[in-house]
Amino acid sequence: MSVLVVCPGKDPENWVNELRNQHPGMNIYVYPEDHDKEEVEFALAWNHPRGLFKNYPNLKVIASMGAGVDHILSDSGLPEEVAVTKVVDDMLTQDMSDFVLSQVMNHIRGLHYYTKAQKEKKWDRFQYQRPKDTQVGIMGLGVLGNAVADKLDKNGFRVYGWSRTEKNCENVTSFHGKEQMEEFLQNCDILICLLPLTQDTENILNADLFDMLPEGAYIINVARGQHLVEHDLMEMIDSGHLSGASLDVFREEPLPEEHPFWEHEKINITPHIASLTNPKSVVPQIVENYERMMENEPLKNKVEIDKGY
């Protein structure tokens, strides 16, 4: 029985070392080194080559290295009988909520504007907005969305949430389903996307949705780049309907040098760093699932593949 680590473009060394620290004697292969495919029953993956896993006849579990699983489920060649798991980690959750709070505060205090003004040696002021006067909407009320909502509520913001199905979250005015989407959006001075990427949510941040937001609304996307219709965002900002955006995720990463987002003064870019997985923090739960697989016990953080999360 062996474990395959697949993460093209990422250094696997820390992952391999932590796996061996947590489970001495574990037989680990790192793709694309030579190995016996029939030995592999468990894979730890991030952005694996499409169609790779159909070549492993005894594969039982694919564990994502992060909270997202769209990079796995988007593979049309995924074996049907294989289970998929995701990471649920307190450190990732804390990092995400801290990051989103920082982006919200940057916006209402105009800090991006002052960074630009400093470069131009321009002494200028404008009236900032206070948390208690700011309505923030969160699309996606899973583990991360709940943590962000709690953080914003504790910092004095009025928090609204939207999810596919009904959720009851403390200190959040919640909406659900397509029929309640417009009412939700009308309450959002700032809109945060934390949705999982599925067929239903791809391209959800589009002109039709933006048009339902109040004039001057601000967009924060920390979910996936495929949620956003980029051209629609730029048109809505340039028309004045949206005041700007903070984007941490993109359709193509790294963002190409020629991409117009780089030069847009009302779009703030960060390189997918809202929350970074720490192998030392998450490997214990991955090893636990490896051991559960060997003992034919239920897996933790198993993904419902038909839902996409």
C-alpha cells in the first residue's frame, strides 16, 4: 500500500516530510517519479494532470491539499468509485477571516487610495465609512463563510449571508436560493464571494448580479477566479456602478503580465494568499484519513461529489 503525492508546480518536500513524521514507514511516491501504479491506494493532490488517476486501478481516496476540491472534481477522467476529501483547518479558517477583514477595512478607510496618493505626492482626504454603517454580504456560508461572518460581526459590521440552501448563522441575516438572491444583494455595500466552484456557481459574479447591487458597491473575491466574469467587472467599475474590487483569485494564475487588471486603479490584486495551507497543520488529518481508509472506517471531511463540495 502506497501514497502518491501529486502537486505540479509546488515543492512537495514539506508535505512528504510531515507525512513521514506523522506516519513513519509510510511508503510515499512523488509524481512523476517511477512507481508501481497498482500499489497506490491513497493520493494527496493539488492541480494534478487531467486523467492521471484513471491509471491507478486500486486507488480509493484522493485528498486535496487545501480546502478547495474543484481542481480534483473538474477532471472528467476521475474514477467514479474514488472518494475525495478536503482540508478543514482552524489555521486556514483564521487566516481567511483575518484577510477578508483587512480587505474590508482597507476599502472603507480608503487605504488603497492613499497608497496611490503617496506615490503622486498628493495630500488629499475624504470621509471614511464606519463598520456600523456598512452592510457586508457573504456568498457562501460554509466553514470559511461562517468564520468571516463572525469576524465581521465582532468588528461591528452589519452582516448578510446567502447560500444555496437555508442556513441559520448567528448574528447573520441569511438568505438562500435564487428567489432570495436579489433581496440579499440589495443589502450589500460590500459583496464577498466564498462560494465553492460548481457548475451552478461558475460565472456567478456577472453583470446581471452586479446590476442588483447598490450603486457604489465593492467586490471581494477570495473563492475562485472562475466565479468572476472579468469583462463584466471592469465595465461595471468603469461605468461607476461598482466602486472597485479586491481580487485574490484569477482564472489564470499567475495573472499574466498583459492582463488589464494590473493597470486598473480601482482593482486591488493579491496573488492567491488569503489563506495558505501549512503542511504541519493539516497533515495530521490527512494521515488520520489514510488510517481510516486502511481500517475501512468513514472518512473525515469527505466531499459530496454530486454537490461539488
